[in-house]
Amino acid sequence: MNLKDIGEFGFIKRISRGCLIRPQNVIKAIGDDAAAFLPEPGETILVTTDLLVERIHFLKDATSGFNLGYKALSVNLSDIAAMGGIAREAFISIAVPENCTLDFLEDLYKGMKRLAAEFGVNLLGGDTTRSKTDLIINVSLIGSASEKEILYRNTAQQGDIICSTGFLGDSRAGFHLITNDIKGDSNELKPLLDAHFMPKPYLREGRFLVRQSGVHAAIDVSDGLSSDIGHIAEQSNVGIRLYSEKIPVSDNLEKFCARFDFDPVEYALAGGEDYTLLCTISPDKMDHVAANYVKRFRNPLYQIGEITDSGKMELILSDGQIRSFAPSGWDHFEKI
């Protein structure tokens, strides 16, 4: 069965159940010309949006509707996480080609609802239309934060320690498996596929970091370590020094790179869609923040480098050599 068999409003009725996760402050959810809700008193509104286009951002035949819906919402949650905010209301717009089944679309919303329920996010509406060829998904997400509790990209300070909340490069490895039609059914490869299909949004970690004294700037790793740390460097007008031996690479990525003859550090630098958080922390607060982070999340806060005043992007190799690096992650328009 396809969307045309039940029509737009029939589809809305089918997917609207389970979308209101947190009814507090919601005056009108799905079903009217616009949603109506009240913001939390005294909080600043955060708004982000992300567009996913078939054959550009995903291969529909290589994923499930559930995984695609999960990821579509997750990448937006990651933006709110990077600013230390609380995710609240989401609006989903989709353009559907004729060959996209109703089962796939309902599975798509199941994936979004599963993640929305975990983080108390309401799905309050959006739009549905027809597409000539490809499936297109746009998620707009509204979050909030206290005005004094927001992390930005342009506030890194000289001497800050650069940290990552998780491994880097796994999602790129998963993408390599997909695009080269390599089965990821082993214990080493399946987690790489999972990292690509169902990335973790570090919302709780972002809220923790924004409340720690000495945490100055943050960004999520959507385009790759080299590109995203470059955004902090440019907007904060600082230099970057990373240490190759400190870049967190999973055992699974190490095995993947050994098998396919890749350099795991280069893979981490030029990857993308890991959605870990990069943050910069004052050196005199680093030990305290790191200890509290481990206590709270049972995982380390990986220290991978520092902010300098050189204006350069430098990678310190294991033998002590210094190599300049440039942003080399995902660029939507590089092949146009």
C-alpha cells in the first residue's frame, strides 16, 4: 500500500498516535493549521532544522524506515545537544515518491517516536507532499536553554583542552560498508553500521557540560573532526593542535582499517556523522570536569588536543612531527 491509497489526511491520522510525548505546555498538537505551545518561563528558544535527501544523505534501499526516522530526528537532537539545550518540539515534513510504501513511512515514524519518547520530545506536526523521484525528510526542532547556559562555537579560549564525548570515524566506516555492498554481520562490523544508521544524540552529555564551570565552547561532529573543529577555530579566531595518538578510535574501527588498509586517524579526521560533541575546557577545570563526567556517564571524556594562539590547524603525530591539516570532512556541494 502506498500513500496515495489513503491520502494525506488518512496518513496524518495513522501516524499522529504517540506523537505527543510531553503534554505539558502544549495547547494544540497535530490536527489544526498550526501547533500551539507555551515556552518554558525564562528560557531562550533554540531552533534547528535539517534536510535529508535520498541519494545525497541516505540510500533508502540500504536502510529500514525505522533507522531512517531515528537518524532524521537524532541529527537535530545533536544540534541542540551541542548548545547544551533541552530538546522540546519537533516538526516533520516529508516529500514522498510514488515508490515509497506506506509500511516504510509508518516505520519511519516509529523510529522517530522511539527516540522522541526517550528524550521527551513532542512531534507536533509538519507537512506532507509528493516528490517526483526521491524521498525528502525535513525535521525542524525547537529546544530551550537558560540564556546563561548555552554553549557556542565562538567562545573557545587560548589554552583550552579540546575533548570529544565519543569515538570518531565509526559512522564513516559504516557508510563505506554500505556503499561497497559489504555485509556488516560480524561482531566487528555491525557496530560500525549501527553508528551510521542510528547515531547517538549526546543530549544528556551536552546538558552536563553546559553546567560545568570552565566549559567554554562546543560543536557536534556532523561533517567530520577536521571540519567541525575548524568551525570552532574560525569562529573563535584561535588555532588548533590535535594529537593523533589521543584521537578516540574504537577497536572495531581499528580492525576495519586493518582489514581494508585505511589509516584510522585519517578516517577519524575526515569522517562525518559521528555526532559526538567536541568541547573546549579550561585547563584548570579539566580534571574536575573529566572526573564528574566519568562519574555521571561511566565513559571517559577524551582529551584530544588544545586551543592555541597560532591560528594554525596542527596535528602532532606519534613520532612528534607536526603536520598541518585542513578541513576534509563532508561537503554537500564539493562535487557540484
